[in-house]
Amino acid sequence: MSQEKLRKLHLIYGIVLSCIIIVTGICFIVSCVQIYNSGMRPFTRESIYTHFISIVVPVILCIVGIIGGMVLSLFPLEKQKIKGIIDTGVILNKMSRKIDISKCDSDTQEKIQKERKLRLFTNIFCIDALVVCIVISLIYALNKNNFPAVSINSEMVDAMLFILPCIIVGLGAIYATVLICNSSYSRELALVKKSLSTAKRESLGDGAQDVPNNRGNERFLLGARLTLFVIAVTFIIIGIFNGGMADVLYKAINICTECIGLG
């Protein structure tokens, strides 16, 4: 069996088994509630047998499904490489540092500014929507008249019916903002990449002149590092021969044994 067919089989079997387990759990809960409401001493052997015999089919299907899942696990899927999540905003910020937007052509600058204004207005709208939803929910939740403690269940249901639309609106605003901003990031990223490629083509003639200067800077840094390394080694050797290392070791021993009190 190919991996594609085996993957589909795993998926379909997992969905079917999940549905069977959920149905079996609901049947158990309903049976327990019925047994509890059946009399003063509800949990007798006869009542349990009477109620649970009616759900024996889903229970058997659940057991068979679990056994089948164990058998299906003998045909595992090949491990797939986990694809990393690409954050377009982070990539755009990194690439924007490599180019001066003010040096781009006017059309590109106008499009980039348009995308940035779109993200700004979208974020402001999202924040305003969240603030409005939170304020409306708090006004209802902090109003004592909405919770007279007469019927707690009905009061909580009314609260959920009032606050739930606010939650849905807030989540919808966040989701829409993420979609719009990601789309805007992608469009601006394409503009920045195009500007970078244009700038590289224009700077091809100047690249040969910049190479000697870069090599000179690298040689200067290498010479400075070697000089500092030689000076450091020289002073270490001088300190060893003039007794400085012994003085430092002696002071360290005194600090550990006298001052700190390790001795």
C-alpha cells in the first residue's frame, strides 16, 4: 500500500473512531443521568443492567475500533519533515533594513506607503473593535441588576448570550486583521525584493571598486587581532616570570579561606 493511501486510511479511521468514542461517551452520560433519576436507590444491579444493555452496540464498536487502531498502528506512516512557519512580517523587516526606501522610484514608494497605511488603519480598527467589545462586556458583567441571584442558571445563560456575540466580533476582528496584514506584508515584500534586485544590478559596476577597500579593512582587523593576541601572551609570560601569577594565586587562596570562610 502506498504512503498516500495509508495516510488517507489513517485519517478516515481516526475520524470514524473519534466519532464512535464521542457517541459512546454521550450514551454513557445519558444512561448515568437516567439511572440517577430513576429512584431513591438508583444504582442497583438491575437498573444498571437495564440501562447499559441498550448501549452495548456503541460500546462494542468502540472496543473493536480501539483494537483496530492498534492493528493499524502496525503500518505506521513515514515521518514527514515539519515545515517551519514563515513569518512574512519578520522577513520584511529584515529585508527593509537592506534598502533605503527613499531612494526607490516614486511608484514603488507610493505603493509601500499605501501598504503601511493599510496595516496601520487595520490595526487601529481592530483595537477599537476589541475595546468596544470589552467595554460592553464589562458594563453588562459589572451591572448588579443583571445578576439578582434568583435563578443562577438562567442568569448565566443570559450573560453568555449577551457576551458571546462580543467575543465572536472580537475574534473576527483579530482574524480579519491577521489576514489583511499578512496579505499586505506579502505585497510589500515583493516590492522590496524588486527594489533590492534593481539596486544590485545598478551597483554591479561599483562592486569591483569596493573589493580592494573591503580586503584592506579585513587585513587591518586581522593585524589588530594578532597584535592584541601577541601583547596578551607577552604580558602573561612576563607575569609568570616576575611572580605576579603566584601573588594572584596567594590572594585568591586567602580570600577563599579567610574572607569567605571556606577553610
